[in-house]
Amino acid sequence: MKTEKISKKDSNIYLEILRFIVVGGGATVIDFVCEWAVFALLGDQISSFWSNAIAVTVGFLVSTVFNYLLSLIWVFKNVKDEKKAKSAFSAIAFIALSAIGLGIGIGLQELGQYVCLNNFGVNIASVKFSNAFTQNSGAFWAFCVVFVIKTSVTMVYNYVSRKLILFKAPKKESV
């Protein structure tokens, strides 16, 4: 059990959410760059399902490591049991909860691919570095829209699951 007194700043839920958003923003940039790079490297060499799954997984793995480390160090400062939060069990649970988020992300990416392809004739798996800012960059912008939706949904899931399961705040003392 954590014996030191938690400062008001560390226990402020709004500051914690702000820290979560900052770290999540960094993880999102890492995720985005990794996904885009995988799509650019794979091109049309494999099916769009596998291209989506591989890109989302690579982005997930790299950004999860970044996110986990900063969650421990900076985001969740008001934790009921700091030793438990930093245990191997919590690390595995963090990865498991993140894997559920990965599943949500892959599902939303596939849904976005389906909607873009069937309704607009745009294959988001065909993004390339070379066509990102050209007149014919519909795939890039569709990828961005799908990425923002997918990221927003998984961000809410990630915060709620981590806060409720791994980084529970201590009960407030009655005065």
C-alpha cells in the first residue's frame, strides 16, 4: 500500500485525464506512423485484410510499450496500490486489456475499409508515402478519417479499462 501522501495535483482526475490524453497523443502519433509505414511497405502485395491486421498490430505493439511505460511513470499517479500497479501481473493485464483494444481497432479498421471500398471505391490499404498530398490522395484522407474514429473509440475503452482495473484510485478519506 502506498504510504506517502498523494498531492492534490496528482489526485486530480482532470489532470490525470489530461496526462492520459498527452501520452495517448504521443502513442497515437507512433501508432499512425507505424501503420502508415507498414501500408507503404506492403502496398498491394497481400490482401487488404492482412495488410490491415499487420499494420494495426505493428502500430499497437510499438505504441503500447511507449504507453505502458509513461502510464506507470507519469499518467496514473493516484494509485491505491502502487506496488501492485507496477507488478508483472499488472504488466500482463495491461497488455491483455490493450489486446482487447487492438481487437476493437482491427475491427473498426476492417469496418472502415469495408465502408470506404464499398461506398466510395477507396481502398485505405493502398496508402503510400508518395501519394499522401497529391490530388489523387483519397486513400490517404480516408485512412486518416478511419484512423481518427478507430483511435477515439479505443482511447475511451483504454482509459476506462485501465482506470477501473489496473490503476484504481484510493478511496477518499471522509472528513
